[in-house]
Amino acid sequence: MDNGKKTDLCMNEEEANELLQKSRKRIDEIDNDLVNLIDERTALAKDVVKAKKFLGMEIYDKSREDEVHNQVLKLAKEKDIDGDILTIIMNMLAMLSKNKQKELLWRENNG
């Protein structure tokens, strides 16, 4: 099948379709794992807010966010992943956690 694009000479159409399906199946599995990990990460907000409240800390902890940001950039470089995009993802995860912490504090303070 020649559609004007270069093809991998070691692969035929059947092998390409099989590789595509196998890869998509694995991506679906990883997506499921990611959602489960995000749920687990967000659920830890209960413990975090309890400790922060006891310690008299605010929900926003700049030093912790800076620490996470620096670690993410280090990992991004090691794994050759776009650091800007990974930072956006981590900021979104931090937002989920902060929102959950605020929700838990609100519930605790308002019955």
C-alpha cells in the first residue's frame, strides 16, 4: 500500500494493525492506572489537611509546590519529556489536591 509516505520495510499492514491495536490497548490500561493514581493522590488530601490544620499551615504551601516543581523538571529532563507540559499536568494535580483540601475544611467548618 503506497500512499506517498515512507513505510517501515520490516513491517507489513497486518503487523502494523496488530501493533496499533496492542499499543492502544496498553494506552487504555495506562490511562486507567493514571486515573486510579490520581484518585489515590487526591484522597491523601484528607491526611494533608488534617496535618496542616494541626500545624497551623495554610492550604497553599509555596515551598512544597516549588519542591514538587523542581523534582518534576528533573524527572522530565531524565525521561526526555516536555517539562512545560509536565509542569502543567502537575499544576493541575496540585489544584485537585488544594480543591479537595478546601472542600474538606469547608465541610468540617460548616457541618
